[in-house]
Amino acid sequence: MSNLKKTQIREAATDNEPCKILNKLELNRSLLARQMLLSREKLHILEAIEKLVGMQAQSQNAPYFGLWSRIEDFRHEELSGLLRDKKVVRMALMRSTLHLVSSRDALKLRSLLQPVMDRSLKGAFGKQLNGIDQEVLAAAGRAMVEKEPMTLREIGLRLSEHTPVLDPEAAAGVVRNKVPLVQIPPRGIWGESGQAVHTSVEVWLGQPLFLSPEPEWLIRSYLSAFGPATVKDIQVWSGLTRIQEVIKSLRQNLITFRNERGEELFDLPDSPRPDADTPAEPRFLGEFDNMLLSYADRSRIMDEVYRKRVFTSNGIIRATFLVGGFVTGTWKLTSGRHGTELHIEPFRKLTEQERDALSGEGARMLDFAASDAAASAIIFH
């Protein structure tokens, strides 16, 4: 009996051993390593997009800049070709926002995220949809876009002809959130323009959605790209609730840490967690980069005092650059009679070494973005 008690006490102490605390710098380097931002990787573009669990794509060119910063020798035509060949698609997914994802992942993600789409629809048009049979409306919209790809405006106007009591925007919202729509090229193609025209992902890819999607796969994919992270971080990234229940089923295959506030962090055992003093070169991120949208607490990538300078009141998330691994300013490209100019606006005074390194990376980005420009310049504000 005494041996049994001794064994029980020892096991309880082991179970309650304190988790290692990861500070902000350690979390930053873990994130940069998984996001391929410590050093550019030699990786096929499709693999990179899947490794990132997709890329935010409200801005048409943002994924191109994001991949250029992450992949060695990336060229625009590589991603444009994947879009044309239907290997990647643009569609509303995490947080009900537009993402660029591999076609394989699109078929898994869209079913998993239907609750997010439903909640977004209710939040935007709930009162207007009282008394409306949304499933019937969605089926009518699906039939229309599968017969002829349409813009959301065209969908709304066409449906409102048959349901005059419903605002066209709300009608289009039902189809957008109830039907897995994809935006088809030339939308998303570098250097080309065109309205966002939609059809269903099933028709576009010639495949059905996964009937039994695995939420555990979604959590593992997130942790691989963004961990270590809290349950709340995962919820913010995905838009899903009840993440705690999935974590319980995965817990035996995860490792845990604590952040400096004492919150529990979950991670995959074999994911990289570099030392805090690992060097981090300057990197340019496109608008709406996922790293800024995938945490309840963004301190591992951006100081909260800079939030209003990055997240604008009209919903735009500006293109940013990293110095020392953290958001340190914004940038934009302009083209005119003087050629193409890269405008850099730091949030703090840069050292001469930081400025030189950022200028070098900026010159390389200008060559990527505007290699045919008659002239180019980098302007610090």
C-alpha cells in the first residue's frame, strides 16, 4: 500500500511540473522560422502555400510579395500559372475573408469553416434575412454561377428579381456564405485586371468538398505555421469556436509551454523553435499578411502601439516591413513619370546598419516588382 501511495504522489508531481516559459523573442523566432522568413527556402510554390495554410488575398498582389519574401528565386509567373492551372484558388475561408490556398486544402477547409461563414452572414445581414429560406436562395445562386460565372453584384441583382423584398447585397451575401465560391482568373493574376467573377469550387475543380473534414488536421496545420499558440489564438485565426474540445483530443500528441503572461501555449513536438538571438534579416510583407491576423496577442510580431498605423479605420491592413523580426514600418510602391518608387515609412529611427540592410532588400524587391521600369528609387519618409 505504501508503495502505491508513493507512486501516485510521484506521478502527480510529474503531471504538474511547470511548463517552460517562452518569451516574446523566442515566440518571434519560432514564428519567423515557420513562416520561412528567417531565410528564404527552396520550396515548390504549392508546397509553400500549403505550409502556410494559405495566404490572405484581399489585395490581389499581396500573395506575390509574401511568397517573394519567403521563397528563393520566386517569379510572378509561377503563382499565376498555378492559378490558371487550378492548382490554387482564391476564396473566402478563415474568418470569412479571402484567401489564396491550394486546391487540395480548399476542399478540406471550406467544409470545416462553414460555421464561420454562417456566423459572418448572420452578423452582416441577419435582420434582413428574417423569414427568408436561405437554403433555397443559396441553391438558386449556385445554379446560376455554375451555369455562368458572375460577380457578387450580378448574383444579388438576379436573385432580387425573384425575391424583391430582399436587398441585392443581402441576397449575394447568402450565396457567398452558403455556397463555396471561388474567384476565377484573370482575378489574382499578376499584371492583369478584371472583376471578381465567381463559380462554385466543385465545378471549378471538378471535385466535391471533403464530406468528413478533420478539425484536428486544421489545428495541426495552424500550429505548424503559427505555433506555439493559445486556444484563443487558434480561434482568432480560424474564426471557429469550441477549439478547446479539439485540443483535448490532440493534447497527448502536443507539447505545451507558457507565455510571459502565464497563458498555455500548444505546439507540435517537432516544429522549429530557434533561439531568441537567431539573426533575422529585414523582410517586406504584403498587405493583410496572415502573421498580423492570426493571433489574439500580436506582440510576438508587432508592438500594440503601432496597431493604428497598420490597421486602418476602413479595414485596410497596410503592407509592412520587419526589422529584427518585428513590424517596424509600412511601405508602398508608386509608379509615375519618374518611374517606380518604393516609399518606406519607419515607425522609429533606424540605425545606419538597419537602414542599409532594408535598402538592400528594398532594391531587390523593386527588381522583382518593376524590373521593366525605366527608373526606380527608394524614398524614406
